Amino acid sequence: MKKYYLPPIGFGLFYQLGALENVINNENYELYGSSGGAIVCLLSILKKEDRDIFFLMNITKKIRQKFYFNFYPYLNHFIKEVFIILDSYDNTYIEQKLKTIYIEVTEICHIFHLKRRFIQPQNLIELKDLVISSCYLPFVFWHRNPFYYQVKDKKYFDGFFGNFSNITNDFIKIDSYQFATIVPSTESKFVSDYQKGKMYNFQEKNKKFTLLSFVQISLKILYDVCLYIPNNLSQKKKIAYIENAKLYS
């Protein structure tokens, strides 16, 4: 049984999904996902015909037309769309797939104690809560509380902070930090990342998350923000113009 670790890379998750296309349905495996990697774990449950990248792009297109400064409704909506598909699958298939998935979360035990946890979801509802918890970056996600996402009596937030996405050599870590960003990109960029992921070299040694990794990700996010905001506003103006033209035609 091979264990694959999907580190937190936010909207770079489609690169990881591309890499895992060489794994899913071909061998015995377990997936351990954090943040964006947790979303990939969710998508791994989809059957091949429903995991088609262009099909997934149609889902994201519905959501990207709204500009969210709070990414909780963005992710929550995306999961609901995926669950519509999963609800059509039989329970036996879902149960078997859930046995291959572990979601990484950071648990707040008390104010000075954070604990890394890998949790295997027992059902789709628990999977949804764990995926949101694993992605719950403080102040970027906001649902009742800007610091953590509460599931029953547990307080969780982004899985990255439990151990800064470093893992033992028992795992095959999908090195993908160069694609990490918290800024949603275009559908064409997602597809491009996916195609690059399909060429991933699984023989690479695990790379640790370092200060340099953090600096590189921070600079990429800043670059993506500078591109995304004007492009998004321009797209909204274009949509509004077309709708007004239809109204008066």
C-alpha cells in the first residue's frame, strides 16, 4: 500500500489532480491531503468520467463569476456541486473510496497547543467538514469565526500549520509548491496545471517545506493578486455589458 501526501497548495490543486491520474484506479493507495490537497482527496472519489478536467471546469465557472473575499462560500458551493454527483453513486463504492482517504487538519487543543491530525472520514458529511476545516485559512475563510472551523466540539483550521506540510519518508509527497496560490485563476490555467501534473515524476525525493518555499509562495500569491483583481473586474464589466445589451435589444 503506497501512501501519497498532497501538501497544501490552494488553487494549485489541479496540478496534484493531474499527477494522481497516474495513480487512481491503477494500484492500491492511500491519499493524505492537506488544504488544497484535501480537495483533491475529495475529487479522487469521483469516477473517471466525472473526474474529467473540463467537466470540473464547468463547476468552477459557475462559482468564479462571483468575486469572494471570503473563500468559505466559494469552497462550500464547489463541494455541494461535487456532492450532487457523489449522491448518484452506490453506498458500497463510496465506503470503499473513503477508506483510501485521510484529511490533515490542525486541531486547536488550547491557545498554546496546536496538534496535527490525519482523520479518515466515515461518511460524506464528515468528509465535507474535514475538507473545509483543512482549507480554513484564518481571515481568508470566514464562517461564524475567522480563526477556526468548528466540527462538534473540535476546533480546526488549515492543515498546513500542524507540521508545515513536512512528512516522513513513509509517504510519497507530491512536490507542487511552485503551483501554490490562494488566488483563483482562469479555467485555462487550471487545465494547464492539470496537464503538467500528469507528467509528474514520482521518483523524486520528498522535499521539505522551508523558509525559501514560504517566500516563493508569498511572492507568487502577490503576483496572482495583482493579476486577478483587474482581470476579474474587467470580466464582470464585460458580463454586465452583454447582459445590458441583451436587455435593450
